[in-house]
Amino acid sequence: MLRENFRKYDHLLVDLDGVVWIGEKPIEDAIHALNAVKDSVRVTFVTNNSTRHRNDVVKRLRDIGINWVTVDDIVTSASALAELISSLGIRKCYVIGEAGLVQELQERSVELDEEADAVCVGMDRGFTYDKISIALRNLLKGALFMATNSDSTFPTEEGLMPGAGAMVAAIAAASGREPDVIIGKPNPLILMIAARGSSNPLVIGDRVETDILGAIRAGMDSVLVLTGVTKDLRGVGPRPKFIVESLKELLL
Ligand SMILES: [Mg+2]
């Protein structure tokens, strides 16, 4: 059960990397806490990671013991971007990204082509000079520049690895254009998509410049968990409403 000061929230919007797992390693306290609250509050996982389809995120969460989760409990920057692209009526995209982004777009009947109305950029471990060239060609012709997220790095057991922001920056440098939309946190839109139907959501994340700033922009309260990227708050920056060492502190 949630501790008293968290009981006014009807929906937890929980980040994954740095909160539920770090790279391949599950964070046991978080799994225990989420299993303990699942019947008293709605939980949606919201991740800037665009590489996996939501079905793969479900499988991974079930594998580590969060076995009540379904695809409707997941929002990724790829699923949110695909939803936005589809609602804007954009039919053709050139994708720089991995299976997660490709499948989310295809499921919404977006055609993937090298001549496109929008260039969609997410993290891509197969990023190449050719891909920058094709993106540039489309952007110079006026295609929209849409990005999943701008995280420069993400945490793994081996330390920080380059994130989607590194690919977005390369394309921005070549084209002289900044993205028209970066849907991932701190964009409040992804949190609003995830919070649909709830009246008082609480954002939980490990990164001040994405999770906490996004929550502030969306007008939502937030919890900073110190299991991931942010280890102290001595610098200036967006302030969370709560700071906890681990998600266990949400519990009675
Ligand atoms: Mg995180």
C-alpha cells in the first residue's frame, strides 16, 4: 500500500531505465514496490527508450516479476511519436531507428520510404553516414524533423552509452535544423498521453532534466529516485516534489 502522502495520486507514471532496471539488471526494490501497489493505484510505464516495441517491454517486465503488465500499461517515445505522426495525417516516414520505432509506425499504417514527409529519428545502433545523407535530403526538401527523444546518453552496467540525442544532433548539424518535435520527456506530451483518463498522476523518474522537467511542464507532481542517473541535487535545476533513495520508500 502507498504511504499516506502518496495516496492522493491515482496514477503512477513510472520511468524504466534507472528506476526499474539499469541496463539488463533489475532493481529488486522497485519490482517489490510496484507489485505491492498495483491493486491500489494505476501504473503506466513511460520510457524515452524507442528501441523496443511495447510488446517487448511487456515481456521484459514479466520476466523480471512484474507479471500483471499489458501493452496498454506501456508508453514509449516510439509509440507516442507514432501516435502523433498518425494523428497529424503523415503517411510516409524515413526512419532512423530500431525495431521498436519501425513497428510502432507500421502498426499505424505509416509507410516507410526513403522519400518521405517526415524524418523520424530514434536511437539507432546501426547509424551510418548514408542514413544522415538520406535524412538531410528529405529535410532540405521540407520534410518534418521528428525525434523520439534527445537523451544524450543512457545508463548500462558498463557505464553510459550514446543515446538518441547523439543521432538527432548529427542530423541537426548536417541540416542546420532543430527537430520540429522531440516527443520524449521532458516534452509534456508523452506524459499527457500516458496519463489519459487520470485526474492526479505522479511522475517517477531518475533524471531531473527529462522526468522531473517533463512533469513540471505537464503540471504534474514528481518523485526523483536516486537509483539511476541523478545521484545528488546540489546543482540548480528543476526540483521534484519528492526525492527517494528507492521506490520502497513509497510504501508503508
Ligand atoms: Mg531513466
